[in-house]
Amino acid sequence: MSDRPTTTPGRRFLKLAGMTASIAGKAMSNSIKSINSTQEQKDIARTELFEKIGAQIADTLGEMKGAAMKIGQVASQYQDLFPPEIANALKKLQRSAPAVSFSVIRGQVERELGKPLDQIFQSFEEKSFASASIGQVHRAVLPNGQPVVVKVQYPGVDESCDSDLKQLRLALKLAGVMKIDKQLQDALFNEIQESLHAELNYLQEAHNLNVFAAFHNLKDSKLIIPKVYPEYSSRRVLTLSEEKGDSVETASEYPLEVRNELGNRIFHMLAQEIFILNSFHCDPHPGNFAFRPDGSVVVYDFGGIKELDQSVVKSYKALMTAAISENVPTIEQSLRELKVRNSLGQIPADFYIDWKNILLEPMIQPFDFAKSTVHIKTVDQLRQSLKYWDSFMPSAETMMINRTVSGHYWNMIHLKVNDNFKPLTEHYIAL
């Protein structure tokens, strides 16, 4: 348990700048050594270099915690941007961070809410039950006896966000691991920056919670979103109703009928948010969901919300419809509209049909997620698709949707859902 999760902005800058200089040196040394090497030797050296760089970035960001660690976590979700060695190293930042001392938490709550802690809450547990990169969560009781959970942001995290992001981008650029043009880099890092700013503003998260609760309560009383207590909340403290539920591991032992109900509820939630609300909860980590034996789903952490333009939603619907009917010209057109397909090369129709048969399998026929091999087939297909790789590019418009859909695919696997989502798929893309 640490006394403080962050250092001064100057010390953070120096630490990140030191990491950047070290990475630049490694990259330069590798380039010099590879001048007279064979292609096979260059490939081996490149893999070893990226493994070292990935480990250095992950270790440095993990030590710094705060905004730097959060940036690394976000970057790890954009795996299309990085070589697998870098992406795999960054994944370790997804693990829970160690908690900070209670004196830090007490001071932050008292500064934010303007009173001594014992005058704000009837009781406040000193030990956190969850901790992450930018804050941690404690159980407490309001003066009226209402049990609540309190998210407390670490002091100084928001002040270092932009500087940390700038240094990380520079490190990745000097390492030569981002093989996309500057315009696309700008778009992607702007999205990461916006996402970070939103997560660091608990008042924005409170607004998100209220909006999504109002939206879903009209449609499904068993989709449960915590209630906000605004008088006990601020930009860096967020007090919510305690909504208990089982983990995905426990829920995986529910009867099949209940597991299928949970799977349907998750499917409806995501489809309604994307195609009706045009704004969706985009952190599908299983820890952000809890489950109840009556088929209820509890959704936590609304700091990460992605809003979609109507044009993006329209293009996604067109893409899904075209893929189901194997209309290759419309598939290509929709991918261009989504800025996934560029102008390079000709792509055979079989390429799209093969991907459609893999990726849409869980959505267009009865499917047993416990026996799914979609992820294995995807890896195999990626290897076969490398010759067309230059014809496609990461898209700021689609990355968060892809990441969220992929995350819920794994949630369905963990829940061992066995159902037919074809009617729901056809219903939502026809809206």
C-alpha cells in the first residue's frame, strides 16, 4: 500500500522522458546492428526489440500509476495499432492496481466534499474493495443508513493526464511501433484523450449513469444501473447505491435458462445503446458486470462512454445487412464509409465471405458459446489475410465498437450462453 499514487508533474515528466530516451536508444541500436543482417535475422531482432520495449513501457507505466497507467490500459485495448509484442506487454496493466493508504483517501474525500469524513458518512470502510489506476472504491453508509459505494480518485491524477499521454505517444513513435499516418494517429490519440478526460470527471460519469438508467429503465427493469447520490459526489468523488450481484464465474453455474436470459439481456443492452441511443457503455470487462439468479444484470463503471454519429450507425447497419446477404460491393462501400478500407489493392470476394462466416456465426444461427472456436478461427484467418493488410487501417470510428463487441463475446463464453441471436440481430439492423 503506497502513501501517494502520483509524483509531481515535473518528476513524472522526467520519468517518462527517461523511458522515451531509453526506447529511442534501443531502436537506434537495433537499426545499426541490422544493417547487414538477413531478413530472418532482422525479423528475430525486431521481435526481441519489441518485447523489450513493451516490457519497459508496461513496467514504467505500472510503477507510475495514475494517468500514465490508465493511458497504458487504454492503449492496450487498441491492439490493432501495435505489434503483438507491445500489445501483449501492455495487457498486464489491466490487472488491479495496489490500493493507496487510507490517509490519502480520507484527505481527498474531505477536500472534495468540504467536511470531515465522520460528518459526511455514518461509517466509511478504511479498506478498499476495488482499486485501479485512477482511483479506488470503498463501502460506506450514509447518515440515513443507506449502504453505498464511494469511488475516490487519487490526488493529482487529472493534472498529469495530457503530459503523460504526450510522452507515451512520443515513446511509441520513436520506437517505430505505430505504422499509421499522422492524421490517423491524431484521430486515435484524440479519442484516447477524450476518453481519459471523461473518465477523470466523475460528474460526467454521474451524468452518464443518470442518462443510461433513464434509458434502460423504460425498457428493462432487470438491467440495473447504480443510483447516483449527487450531494455526496463531486468531480473526484462519486457515491452510488450498492448494487450487489454474482461474478461471471458464479453466474456460469446458473441453470441454462437463466444464463440464456443473461445473454439476451446483454445483447439487448448493447444493441439498444448502439442502434437506438447511439451512445454505449464501452468497457465490457467482466468486472464491470454482476449477475443475479433472477436473470438481472448489474452494470458498473460508466466513465467510459462512446457516442456515435448517425452516419456511423447507418454504415454499421448497412455493413451487417450486406455481410449477412454476402453483398460484397456494399460490404466494401460500408467499410470505406467507416474508414476501415482504404484505396489500396483489390480484395477478392472470398476474403469477405470467409470473414463473414467466422465473425457473424454467433449472431446468425443457434450458437453454443461454451464450445465456440470463433477466436481460434479468427487467429488462423488473420494469418491468411496478411497479404491484404495494407488495404485496411485502424479506424477511430470503429475501434471502440469492435472492442466492446469482442469483450461481450467473451462474456457470453464465460456465461456459457447457448441460444439463437439471429432474430435479435435482424431486428436491430432493420430499425
